[in-house]
Amino acid sequence: MRNTLWIDVRGNGFLLSLFLVAFTPSCDGGNILVLPLDGSHWINMKVQLEELHSRGHKLTVIRSNSSWYIDEQSHLYSTINLPSQINLKEFFGGFLERQLKAQVEGGMALVFLSHDFISLLLTLHEMWHGDIIYIFNNETLLKELKDAKYDLMLTDPGVATGVILAKYLNLPLVLNVRWFLAMEGHFALAPSPVSYIPLTGSGFTDKMDFFERVKNVFYLSVALAHQHLIIPGYNALCEKYIEGGCDIVSLLQDADIWLFRSDFVFDFPRPTMPNVIYMGGFQCKQTQPLPAELEDFVQSAGEHGVIIMTLGSVVNALPIKLAEEMASVFAKLSQKVIWRHKGARPSTVGNNTLIVDWMPQKDLLGHPQTKVFVAHGGTNGVQEAIYHGIPVLGIPLFFDQFDNLLRLVARGAGKIIRLSDLNEHSFEQGLKELLQQEHYRDNMQRLSHLHRDQPLSPMDQAVFWVEYVMRHKGAPHLRTQAYKMPWYSYYCVDVLLFLLTAVIGTMLCVVALFRLGCCRNRTKIKQQ
């Protein structure tokens, strides 16, 4: 069986949406087991759980008892708590501080970033191995899970705990995110030619020259090396706890539906599969009115408009020196600035800048006064900027953020400043370029129109397919059988060898017959 990664070297729209929703077969409230990944992944998944709850589904969430973001008490779901092995908030906090420091310093400090990231992954996966061992060694918990008679497992493939548990409980499986075990999910699902599909971290688009393709293959080898550090541990747990054994990549490939937080307005075109459902921007909604004080501040900007800045839910503030330089740039502008910043207040903050601990990001992005979004490039922020048509000045910090922002740059809808290049001059230049050159906003507005022009909203699509899997108790007809083929059959090596053998055999027979005929003629001539 081939268990390796699959890689080859509004108007009418709104009415149609209502029609499709109205005539979609109903699904009685299902019983859904949810095993999420903490942090920003949970923030995304919670939006979907809110929608599923509103449609009458019962939700049970498996969480760590020291979870960073996942509350133990919620009106949306009940919880099953696992004993904590790591305080995720402190663990990630230390990692992020080291990463920020290394990027600001640049030079040799950057050499340690990759090693630190690999160490982070291995530590997290060891923790998740412990969760699997705890669950399968706890007979009371296993009995509780079996007796609950769940209809479906909804899990994040960034951690394999839910995938293995779904196999054990024989539940239909829906995956919810773009990543699996620290690699982009398409590489496990669909043909992924690295000649035009850039690897995460490569910094390339789908238009690569020869040397960029060489580098892209190198990034692929690094990604595969990471996978081979992670996969064996999960395979050992599969062999131990799943009757008949299995391997983790096959379990991921056997998922009924993979809900991808992406679409081809945001991402580059590429081969895909029928069970991949694109729901990029599913968390985006029409804007709500701002709180009165915030609305007054925004309106006070007049014709100059507003700039909003946030570095996401994980990073509260940049190093104070950078914060001082950025604040001084904001102070020079005619625009008003709303800045989510929870660190020490920069001494250079101007009267035009409002510093807040939290901001209604979606509602601010949708406000007609907003001109530019300064952001770190997280998937949520990028997709919300696309939805509302606001150009982005990106300051990527970690993980896939540079690649997310690169997709905007490739479409002329944003600019990137690397943290190592961030200073007062580069920040001011980047802001003024986005404010003064209209094509950035025009290009982002075009992306917004493309994104919104769909027969059904991304959230409605996501919920439809979750309920579809529950109604039909799986969706095996959407899965390709290519995963089960050995590599030599998939690439038709055996067919080519057979045809080559047949051609060579035929040629040898012809030659042999020709030589035999020649020999007979010679014999006759000699006899004469």
C-alpha cells in the first residue's frame, strides 16, 4: 500500500444562497465529538462550532485542563478534560520571545530559528502522544466515549490525536484546517508538482524560475525530513492501540471531508480532490456598528481615514525600540490610528493614535473610514482584509504568515516588511505607499468582489458538508483509490516496464526471425 505523501516532482448570489439553504436536506441535531488544536486554530474552529450549535447540534470538546484558549465552561459545548502536560501559554510565550528576538537581531541569530521551531514541534507532538496514551489507558473514558454514540469526529489534523481516536471509535472524520503534522495538507491529498506549487516557507509564488524551483525542491526535502521526525511516533501508537494496525498518513487520507481554510482567490491554483471543501473567509461577516466612543474616534479622522494595526491574538507587542519607531511614524500621519498594543506604552505616541487592548477587527476592517491594515499575516486577518477590500502592510512574524502575505503582494494588494528590515524609515515608506498609490486598494477591492461572488457562503458550505457526512455516515465515494496504490503502480512504472519488455521482446523476435531467414538462405546457397 502506498502510504507516502502524494507528491509529483450580490444580488442574485444572495437569493441563490437563500434558495440553496432552504432546499438543502435537513440534518437532525447530530452528536459531534470535537478535538481541536489550541491557540489561533481554536479561535477559528470556535466560529464554526457556534454555527453548528445554532443549528441544533450537540458538541463535546476534548481539551487540556490547562488550555490556553479553550474554556472549560461554555454554552456551546460540554468538555472532556485531559491532564495537562505543558502550560501552553508559557511554553509558546517563551518560543515567541526567542523568535522575535532572533528576527530583530538578524544575522547568525536566524540560524537558530529552524532548530528552535523543530524543537517546538517535537515537544508538542510528544505532549499529544501523551494525550493518546492517557485516553487509551483510561478504560472509563473510553467507555464514556463509546457509549456517547457520536455521529462524527471534527478535528484539527495539525495534531493526530483526533484522527486516531476517530479510527478507534469508527466515526466519520471531518478535518478542519490547512495543515497536517506541520505541512500543508494538499501534499497528503492531491498531486502537488513542486514546479509550480511553492512550499510553505519558500517565499515563492506559482511563477518560479529555474533556481527558485531548485530551492523549492530543497524546501520539500526539509519538509519531508520534518515529517519523518514526527510520523513514526504516531505510527507506533496506531500499531499499539488500533486493531489490525494502521499508519497516520493513511488515516488522514481516509478522512471523509477536509475543510480547507483557503480558496483560490487567496491561494494559487493547483490540483485538488473532491473531498476538499474550500471555506476561506468562513469567519467573515457583515460589519456591526462600532461602540460609540470608537465610532466617534473613527469619524474624527475626516477625509484622511483610519489605519488599524494588530499583531494577532498571540503577540501582544513588539520590542520597545521598534514600538517607539512605529509610534513616531504614526504620529506624523494625517490619518487616525487604532493600535492593539498591550506592552509598555511607547513614549512617542501621537495625539492621533488610540492604543487599545482589544479591537473589533472585523467591524473596523469593514468601516468605510479604514484605509490600511497593518498586520502580522495570520490567515484570519488576511482573509478578513480580502473580504472587506483593505490593503495590508504585512509584518510577518512566524509560521505561514510570510506566505499568506506573499499571496497579497503577488496580486498587488499589499506590501511586506520583514521584522529584520523594520525601522522608522521602512515603516513610513511602506505606509505612505499603500496610502498614496490607489492600485493597492483597487486590487484588494477586486479580490473582495471575487471572494464574495459565490452561490453559497463559505460557512454554509462548511456546515452543509459536516451535516452531509452525518446524514450519509461518511463520504467514501469522494476519496480517491490512488492512496492505496503502490508507488510503482501509481506512476505506471510496471506498465512502462511491461510495454518496454513487449517492445524489446517483439524487436528481438523480429531480429531472430530475420537472422533465421538469412541463415536458411545461406544454407540453400551453399548447398547449390
